[in-house]
Amino acid sequence: MPDFAYVARDSSGKKVTGTIDAGNSRDAAMQLASRSLFPVDVKPADRRAAAAPNQLRSRRVKPQTMAVFYGQLASLLRSGVSMMRSLTVLGEQASDKNLNVVLADIRSRVEEGEPLGNAMARYPRVFSEMGINMVRAGTEGGFLEDALDRVSTFTELQEDLKGKTVSAMAYPVFLFGVGSIVITVLIVFFVPKFDPLFARLRDKGEMPALTDGLLSFSMMLQSYGIYILLALIALGFFIRFKLQSEAGKFAADRIKLRIPVLGDILMNLAVARFCRVLGTLLGNGVPILKSLEISRAATGNRLLSRSIGEASENIRSGESLASPLRSSGYFPNTVVEMISVAEESNSLESVLPTIADTLEKRTFRRLDLFVRLLEPVMLLIMATLVLIVVMALLIPVIKSSSAI
């Protein structure tokens, strides 16, 4: 017999929830009545919802899907639809099965009296820390709809930012990958065929150094290529293992920031994320220390996050935010000056998103220029390598023809 989930009231009016075996919902209601329970809601039990707390904490829902969810929930609540009904509707129409199950579990928890923010916090890989804290602040301050709208807008902006960055770097990475494969195949399979042709020049000691080096490198790849490949794979796993440690993550973030041109771009994007998250949280009534704790994690760079943590300690001591950010050396002077003025005028929540917009526009212009220059540079490097291979093979041929 199928299971039915029920919500009922006992003789004292206390709410009772659970599951019951019955042939249909009518039989389930009759069984509840025989137990002196008044059925409020009886429906087929969602086994996935029961399994959600354990199965879904390790899964993710796409940020684009979450942005739509936040916006739709805000619209339903603003239109006067109750929280329970809103969660039910959004759960039923959710295209992502994981989100469907998560919302079913959250709805049951909220129905039992658990705050929405606490129920969302049970799924940290579905709901961002910023979203959870914004919902908590909105629930306590009575501006939940506005908070949800802001989370939706922020999530969309972050995904647009990520998409632009990935699309900008896709073509240069593709060029590098294809070029590397072509040159490797050329050296490993094509170059060795010329070795017997140049045997006479080698015997006479007239082999050009460039050709000799290329042939030796080609022979080495043929003889030890598999071992070199295995060594590179092992090195990759070793680096990945090291990057899982805190020291390795700090080292990786430090190296990223030292890359010419790209390091400045990455830093400016991290600062823009920090300003946008901090401004959004402050604008929704989240205390500044809690806002700094959340926004430092959103930067994506541990060096910057550490500097922001030190700034939090200064604020606890009664100092300003701008001073420690300036001394860290990671924040542009213009950004620090704007933060300093905003602190004096008590307008941080409105100035910080403006700083983020300005930084993102300026950084994307630089990123676009960097990518435009990177494409011809990659083509030039690949063409140069191919030219070296061709010249190394042609010089002996020209020498032999001249001798004849």
C-alpha cells in the first residue's frame, strides 16, 4: 500500500504530522479520523523529500536556477500568496529535481515553525551564505520581498560576470590546446622520418645544431614520452593534493595575483565582488561585522580575504574600514578613498555597489583588450614553433643541395 503524508490536528488543536499506509487519500483520512485526528492535508508521501537532508547536502543547484527562484518567491510573496503556498508552487514547477526535493523539505520545516533562513541553511550547497543571511535579515526586519529581489539580482550579476570571463578566455585556451597537440604530433611522428636522410651530414659533423637538437628531442619523446606523460599526470595530482591544503591555496592565490596584467584583472574582479556583496548586505540591514564575514568569503582570494578579516578586527576596535584596506595594498587607492568618504557620510550601502559597477566596467575593458592581444600572441607563438620545426628540417636539405 502506498504511503500518504498528512498534516492533522488532535482534539486539543495541536498540529500532528507523519505518514500513514492507505489505499487512497480517502482511506487515509478515515484512518486519521479513527485516531481522533482531524485531517488538514493528506497527499502521497514524497520519498525523495524524506531523503533530502542526507542526499542533497553534497549536491548543487545552478546559480541561474537559484536567481529565478529568489525572484519568483519575492513576486509571489509581494502578490499576497502565503509562504507555504509559494514554496509549494515553486517546488512543483521547479525544473531542477534537486531543488524540487529541497523545497519540499524546507516547506515541511517552515510549516513546523522553523524560520525560513534556518531551513535554507541546512542546504549550504544550494543556498549561498549571502542568500541565507539576507533572508534572515529580511525576515527579522520585515523586508523579505526586497531582500529576495536583491539576492536574485546579485546572483544574476555574478553569473553574468563569470560567463563573460569564461567566454573571453575560451578561444585563447582553445588555440593553445589545439596548437600544442599539432606541434606534439609533428615532433613525435613527422620529424623522426627525416633522421635517415640526415645521416651523412651527421657523419661528416655538418649537422646544424638546430636540427640535431630537434631530432634528439623527438627521439627522447618517442623513447620516454609515456614516462614523461605519467610524470606530468603525477605532478598534476601532486599539485592538486597540495592545493587542497590551506598553505597551497594561499600560494595559488599569491601566484595568480603576480601574473602580469592578468593578476591585476583578477584582483579588481575580487574587489568588485567584495564591494557588491558588502553593499548588498548592508543595504538589507545586516550588521557590518557579519556583512564583512560573509563578503570576505565571496572574494574568491584568500590574500584579500585575510586583509578584510584584519579590517574586521579594526572595526571591532572602533576604527574605520578604509584604513586597514589601504594598508593591505590590495585595494586600489580610488576605491579606498571612495570607501573613506562613504564612511564619513554614512552611505556605504549605496556607494559600494557603485564602486563595484565602476570596477567591473573598467576591468572588463582591460580583460577584453587582454584577450584581443592574447589571441594574436598565441597564434604568433604557435606559428614560431612550427617555423622552427620547418627551418630545422629545411636547413640540412638546403646544405645538401648546395654541396651537390
